[in-house]
Amino acid sequence: MADEPVIEKKGISGYGGGSVDTVLSVDDVARDAEKLASDRPLPERLDTLCKGEALLSIEGLVAGYGKMEIIHNLDLRVGSGQSLCLIGPNGAGKSTILHSIYGFTNIMDGVIRMKGQDITRLSTNEKLKSAGIAYILQDNSVFPDMTVEENLLMGGFLKDKQDEAMAAAEKVFEKYGRLRERRDQRAGVLSGGERRLLEISRALIMDPDILLVDEPSIGLEPRFIDMVFEILDDLQNNEGKTIIMVEQNAKKGLEFADLGYVLVSGQLAMAGPGDELLQNPEVGRLFLGG
Ligand SMILES: Nc1ncnc2c1ncn2[C@@H]1O[C@H](COP(=O)(O)OP(=O)(O)OP(=O)(O)O)[C@@H](O)[C@H]1O
Ligand SMILES: [Mg+2]
């Protein structure tokens, strides 16, 4: 790496996987990341990165909570079957982008399109049922006192016919033996990795085209982290799912994803192929732990 990483011994929590000695403070990362943003990627660049026509596109999104604006004029493009990982400092607005796509925020301006159709103002139920967008909730969204099978069927609550949900659940059980073996057990007994698998599988019941995944690796032991990325890889490469994820573990996220977007203070600072961003010294210093 050309630049010596800045060493700060503040003993406070920071970003990335480095030791305490090499970790930059959250404020340092935010300030340095601002500088990166002086060369913001233009929409044309995002079009080039996108494989073919965009399956999902965002133009000029301004969004937030109540009157508070968090996302400022954001553009995004992801092609069918592509994966995109959002990285950036805490509070940059990564989750808010996923929330906006799914319909949990106040959208003040801009357009979100799916297969060319304006879906900006659809309800979350319509997003899931009609537009084919599923949002995988963060940790602890399984119902511990319900069985694995009952939890899975919850994913089909919008299906008109219950037997369609049952058939989709059977497909999941065929694919994932770990869940099949425990289908009649309380979900509360599952390991962390199995619970994450159940959360992902539940989203598959509606057979979505796009999966929005917020921090799939959070709180998991390393062996389960690898398992979760293998599952996502399979869904992308064997089932043709398009994935937009947020990942605190920027290295894992960029290794996995075709595209990486760096978000800083609610704006896009950088965009590129995941492996290119992994090699970028500034990205390394700020987000990959030195
Ligand atoms: N439901 C909410 N109501 C009001 N403000 C919110 C809400 N959720 C998030 N925010 C604010 O929006 C900003 C962006 O938060 P967001 O969760 O999108 O960041 P993030 O990039 O996902 O951060 P992290 O890496 O910590 O998950 C923060 O200032 C946060 O306090
Ligand atoms: Mg977040």
C-alpha cells in the first residue's frame, strides 16, 4: 500500500477489523471519507457498472425520517442477477437506502424504478407482492416460540393461496437440510447461523427478484458468516436473484459483491466493481482496517 496508515491510539471503537492500535475513530473515518467524496461518481458511471438494463434504479433520491433528510440526491443502478454492496461509516445512511427502496422512509424527491416501472410510492406489501422486492430483516426477527416451519410460512402471508406458501416452504426444506431437520422444533433452539438461514429463507417464500439484505454477518461466528455468504452466493448465481446488501464487514461484502458503493453522509462517494474497491488504498485504510 502506498500510504502509511494513520496510527491513532485512542482506545475507542472504530471501523474495520484492525487492532485497537490501527483503528481510526469513527469521526476520523467520516472526515476522511468526506474528502473521498469530492470526486463523486456520475450517473453515467453507474450505468456503465450496471449489467445491461437496470433491474432496479434510483434517481435523485432525497429521503429521510419525518422532516429529517438523510439521503441527498442519490443514484443507484443494479442489473438483473447482479449483487451490490453498500459500505460506509456508521450513520452514513446505508440502511436508510434499503428502507427507502422497501418503503419505510419519507421520500421527499426522486424516483425508484423496478423493471422500468415507477415503484417509489408503492406500499411495502405491494413491493413484496407485486414488485418482487424482499427485505430481509436484521437479527432476531424469528419468532422463537413458533416452529421453524411456522416461521417459514409467515413469509407467505401475502400469498393468496396458502398451498402456494406450503409448496415454497417445501422447496426451502429440500434445499436446506439444516432447516428440514428442525422443521417441527421451536425456532428458539436454532443456532445463530441457522436463524439467519431461516430469516433469508422466509424471504424466499414470495419468490422475490431482489433481496435487500442489511448486515447479514452481524453477530455471527466466523464459520456462520462464511455460510451466510455461501447461501447468498448460491441465490445470486444459481437462482438468479439480484442482491443489494449493506455490510459492516466491508472486506467480506466487497469480496462477495459484483459492485460496491461507498456512501458518506447520505451521498455516494465512490462506486466500482467490488474487487476494484477492495484494492483501493483509501477504501482499505478507511473501511478495511488498514
Ligand atoms: N427510524 C429512524 N428515525 C429517525 N432517524 C433515523 C431512523 N433510522 C435511522 N435514523 C438516522 O438516520 C441516519 C442514518 O442512519 P442509517 O441507519 O441509515 O445509517 P447506516 O449507514 O445504516 O449506519 P450503521 O452502519 O450504523 O448501521 C442516522 O443519523 C440515524 O440516526
Ligand atoms: Mg445500518
